[in-house]
Amino acid sequence: MRYAFIDAEKATERNPDGHGVSLMCKVLGVSRSGYYAWRAARPAAEARAGEETELVTQIRKLHTDSRRAYGSPRITAALRRKGRRINRKRVERLMREHDIRGITRRKRRGLTRPDKKAAPSPDLVGRDFTAAEPGTKLVSDITYLPTLAGWWYLATVIDLATRVNLPLDRGHLETGT
């Protein structure tokens, strides 16, 4: 900002009433070499700004083509597929500066919901997980496993006296015995 002010107010043929660069640098507390380095870098900075404007246009197009769903990782991948060498962090910065946001995914819902009206299951074991003799207390549980073939159900039955999994066969499951 200071360098831009010095550049606008310096004495030139168009601005004969302007001040000298060294005087303004002293007053503003910046170095003359810093001003001249800023001035030398200005064409490259303007070229980079033009390139970023073009890049933001491409980002906006990809974003709207995805129904505003893509975030910076997918936008970066799409730009790379088009042959553009670009860093994900640059895409993140440009999307943040221009307020371009992807849609976040919804939270996953739980697979089971308890029935509010159902009575709770009775505690038949009475929270006592010890047994004197095998075969007197059996406990079981079931879980669902997602696989490529679909959902698989895993059921276990454990004897509390021996802590051994009891084998289940299809006949037990189908008849309920």
C-alpha cells in the first residue's frame, strides 16, 4: 500500500508537483530499494493476477457444472485432468477468496432406531454373568456386516460357564431352538 502511494505521488513529467522518492520513503518508513524491488516485480504480479482471474473462471465453471458440489480436491483433480499443473492449496485459496464452496456430505443415519413405544427387553440374566454349570446361562448377540455381496448377519451364542462360543447351524436359526 505504501509503495503504491509512493508510485502515485512521485515527481514525474505528468506530476511536476510531486515529491522525491527518497523523501517519501523516509517519511513512510520504507527503504528505497524495497520500493524499486516492488516496482520491478509489478509486471509479474499483474500477469499472475490475470492468470488467477482466468483460473477462477475455470474453477467457477467446473463448480457450476458439478451442481456446486465439488470442493477443492475434486476441482484440483478436474483441472489436472485438463492438463493444468496446479497445487491443491492454490485452488483452496482461490476458492476461499472468491467464496466458492462445495456441498458437504450429509451425516450418515443410524441403521436402527429404537421403538419409543416398545417395552424394554427384560434382563433375564440379572446382570450376573457367572454360571456354576455349563449350559445353564447362555447369552447371544447379533451384528450386521456390510460386504460387497450385501449385508451379512453374524450371530454368536456364548456359554457363561465355559466362555465358549456354541456352534449354530441353520436348523437352530430357522426353528428358533
